[in-house]
Amino acid sequence: MSHQTGIKANEKLTKVFAKSKNGKLRVIKVSIENEELNCTATVDVKKDWERDYDKLIGPLIEENVPCYILYRLDSKTSLGYAWLLLSWVPDTATIRQKMVYASTKATLKNEFGSAHITEEIHATSIEETTFEGYVRHKQDFAAPAPLTTREEELVELRKTEINTDINTDTRHQTLGGVACPVTDATVVAIKDLLRGSYDYLQFRIDLEEERIHVSKAAVVSLIDLPRQIPDENARYHLYLFKHTHEGDYQEAFIFIYSMPGYTCSVRERMMYSSCKAPFLDTLNALGVTVAKKKLIAVQN
């Protein structure tokens, strides 16, 4: 966010963003220079987006130098052409570079127009910046969520049951509580969080469907985190806390379970309490290692 780093688009980049809406540009390279977002390269459309991908992006990627790449796809939304945002932050980047590029991405999206960006990739290796890397990203994005050990055991149990209507889309009892299934959009959001597209996710339980939905995905500063917690409804929250400790850059996932006083129903309180442990199992199975869990009682 802009108030996190104070870094904004300079006049040159603002003009390029305005020009990009005519559809003739294929690539915009954006770098952080002198505490500004600056356009360091543009490339016009040559062929179709798939054939242009490696030919146009490859020469713009510097091995040890972070940047953002905005790449125009050939598909359209109601607002115009769809764009891909590729964040190139190599493992060799300095701690400060990693933190600044992570904190400034939301500003870049807002300056360009978030609604025009339909896909995002966070790349840390050269391979992830290639078209092959993009295809792998899409495949991983669409892959079904792996089952937890408990879920695998339940699947095996169902295979031996006779005359049962239970399936993997229904909630089921576990040793730790009631496992509510998560929606496909929730799985996608969690995977995108792991790739660096967001650092905050909020989840709600649909009490009628008894399913867990993602209700918010955003880049949120630590100071703004309390403002994300609703006053009248229970929620789960997952936040990637980025910080330095004794000079070392560190990231840690924090899981928050927020519960208002008694403004929500007894059933809502029971569902959130019962589903919490199995949902943490699901997060773990998807690759999220929660470093700290916190219950927040919201005072209205």
C-alpha cells in the first residue's frame, strides 16, 4: 500500500498506464528507482500473447534485479484487455528489496487499475518467469487440494460403508471437530497467498451450505489488520506477517479466529468453534504452516 512505503508511480509511468488502455502495448516493465515506481521498458504487441510471452518477457528479466512485469493478454473483460502481473523478486534480492517490492505491489495495482489485472504470478526463479512456468502456475492453480490424513481415512471408510449418502462435499465429524468443506475459490485464494499475491485472507462459514468461503483477499499493512475484523460476525483470518528479526528477513503465517460478543447466533458461534481445528488441518495440507494462532473477542 502507498502508506506503507510512500512509493508511487512517477509521471512517466502514469502516462504509460494511460497509453496502455489502447491495446497496442504488450509489456510494461516497472522498477522501483529513487523511491518511485518507474517505467523502465515497454514493448508493443507482436503476435499472439502466447508466442510473444518468452520473446518479450525474457530479455527484460535481469537475474538478480527485482521488477514488476505487466503483460497484456488477448482475452478481454468488460473493462478492456486483461493483464497479467508478474512480480519478479529473485531469491538473491536483498531483504530490503523483498520487503519494498512486496509492500508496493498494492500501490502498483491501484495506479494501473486492479480490475484490469486478472492473473498474478510471484516468481523467485528464472524458470517461473517463462511461458512454461506460467503454464505450470495455471496447472497448480487448478489442481485439487490434497486431502489431510484424516480426510484420506474418511474416504477409505466411505468405500467400505453400505447404503451411505455421505460424500466429500458434505461436512463430517473428526476427532478435532466438524470439518466443513472449503470452496474451490477458497483453495485458489490460499494458493495465491502462498505465491505472494496477497498477505491477508478472510474466511466466512456459510451457515446454510455449511461450507467455508473466502470473503476477502488483500494486501494489508500490520497497522490496518485490526480494521479488517468485522464487529457483528465471526470470521477466520490468515495473515502473512513480514518482518525482520536481528537483521534477518522473516515471514510467518498468523491465524486469527475473531468472535464478536453475543451479537451472532449460538449456531454461528458453535460452527466457527467446531470447524476451526479441521480448517487448520486443511491449511496445513495446502502448505500453510501456521506459526501462531490467536482468538480475538470483538467488543462492539
